[in-house]
Amino acid sequence: MALPSSVLQTLALSTSMQCPPAARCSLLLRVLASVTLHEGLRGLEVCSTGLDTQEVHCQTVRIHRASRRLQVEHQLQVHFDCFRVSVAQPLYVTLRTVPHFCGIQLGQHYQVEAGNFSYWVDRKRKAIMVQVPEAPGSPDHFVRLCFRRSVCEDAGALVRGWAATPDAIRIQMCPFGDGECPEAEALWDAIHYHPGSQALSWEPACPVSGHVSLCWRAEPGGPCRELRHSGQAAHGGVKYLLVDTQPQLCLKFSTNLGLGVRCPFQPRHFPAWKMTIQPAPAPGLLRATFFSPSPAHFQVRLCHRRRPWLPACHLAPQASPLPPASSDPTAHPTADFVFVDIPRDEACAPGICVQGWRTDVRFSAPQQLCDLPCVNQQSNRLSSKKKYGDQQVAQWLRGWTPTWSTTAQVPDLVG
């Protein structure tokens, strides 16, 4: 029995503090779901994934058959048991039906709040008094007075505090002025791309020390995964040669003036290639097709996601080696796109995604496709999709005349 996609209505998240007597306080995540009852809905599953640790915790709630039948199309609110979380922890929470149905899922990113410090400035005594968060059983805290520079200018005193626990988030306050700490956002925007040399450079306005690397995001707003061999020491600036202008490619900064991530190609002012997955004409195969506004070489691989809601994808250990993308002059003598065929049984295994990237540049951010067309190739629905896909191919190719090569080296990628 199929379920309508509207059966899952809302997913609400909040945090609370639990302080039992004679025990340390715990920070909890509360989950409230709103659903529309359906005869085929047997229960709900909610999972919380810590994006910093990749730990996953799930809960399942069953809905009795009598309730499903008597209250069909009625709205039901479900309160799940609380998940234990950490201060300032980044989370991704998903809500799915039981049994699971493809495409019926709610997901939400959530950032656990950080504790607040308060302060007073005693100008007569030339002192700063800081009060740390207090709760029964809460840990001790450290407080430090620092001198801060911001955007190449002195910003005065800075108060930094954090809990005396491993990996605690550090909270900072600037007690002079309006209390807000000036950000060094202008430093991260000093990024330049040179189309002729395909070079990406960061040229801050003042000397900066620290670490800079290239990273890529599998989805907008997701974690940025560092590209191998892209880390550089920041001695006033960095430069990367032969960089692919993909929207998901970003620069990650960790310097003495702060942290930052910038994705210079995200506004899509730069030409970018695209990968699509469709059934191949031969049975038992899927076809990865690449479209590009300029000559380029491509490679594909299969990877495995351990959880369907996690963007991280690791190399599939049992996947067959795949050749570089190549054209088929016998089937498409005038085509300007390239493709590679993938064994359908391997690509349609649970949790498998396809990654494609350029091999004629030094730094390329892969495109990752996970919702593969793993349906009967002979169905009418698939035929209509293929016809629509051919129309998209024609639209992409209009006005493009790139050339292609199949002898390319595979660069190092994450995972």
C-alpha cells in the first residue's frame, strides 16, 4: 500500500536542560512530529546524526492498527523521547515512515545552542567581571582575556570562555564598544579567480598566518570535506593552479584571525559542467553523461553512503573499475557530450551513489548523484524520462563544440 507524500507534516526541534538531583545536568534534544494518519502508516522513525562525530541515534514509535483505521486522515502529534546532545553540536535530524517509502522523509539541520556568558565593565577599577552559566551539576569554566585584531586593525580586548570539558565550544565577547566582536569577514572575501591560468588565489589585505585548504560540499549547507593535497600554510595568501569552477568547491580558512568557508563559484557566474544518470540503451547498464561548456576530461566511480541522510560517501570496496568517460561515434557521430556506462546491479545496490569529476585539472570537486533511476528499463515511464533527458541533452549541447580525450589520470579525492 503506497503512502501519500503529505503524510509527514512537520518536524519541530528544541533543546532543554535536565538536572536530576545529585547528578550532572544534561542537554537534551526534543523532537515533535506532526503526521496525517493513514491505514498504511504503521509507525515513525526519527534519527539524530551528529555531524561532528557521525554518530547516529534512532527511535521508533508504533501506531496501533485500530488507531490507524478509526482516525484515517486525522492529524496526530508525536512526542519522541529526548536525545542527549552537546553544547553547540551540529545535528541532522530525519523523520521517516515505518515501513520506509522512497521519497517520504523530512530532514532538518539543527545547531544546538551555546551557553551564554555575561560581563560588566568597571572603568574606575579598570576591571572586567565575567559571570559564567550556572546550573546544578554544570562543569567548571575557563575564562581568558585576549587582545584581538580584526580586518588588519586592532579591535581591543576580547573575553573568551569555555566549559572545562573535552572539545568545548569557545564563546567570545568584546566588552568595549557595542559588545559585539568585529568579524573578519572581509578577509575571506579577498578571493580571485584567473580564467586564463585557471588559478584561484586568496590575497588578504594584511599578513595572516594559519592553514587554508580546498573543500567540497555534497549538498548546499552541508559539511565541507577537504580535498586531499590541497592544504597550504597561509603566509599572507595562497594560490591554487588548475582549479575546477564548480559551485560546490570552496576555500576553508583556519587562521589567527578566525575561521571561515567561502564558495567563490556558488553564485554560478562561472561556466560549470553537469553530470546526469539515465538508463543506457544496452540492458543491465546505467549511463553517466557529462555536459560541459568547454573541453574537459571526466572520470566516475561508485561510492557508498552508510546512512541515506548523510552526505559523506566512501569508496565502494566491491565496485568494478570504471573507464574514463568516452564518446560513441557509431551511435552519436555528431554528439559533443561524453558518457560512461555503469553496471546497473552495482549502481543500484543499497546506499550506492555515483561521483563524477574532471581529470584534466588539479583540483576538482565531484558531483554526487544518489537517487539513481533503478527501475525497469522497459517501462513506459522510463521511456518518457529518457525522451525528456534527450531533450535536455539537445538543450545543453546547443552552441557547444568541445573536444574530448579518454587518457586522463584520476586525482586524489576524499573518501
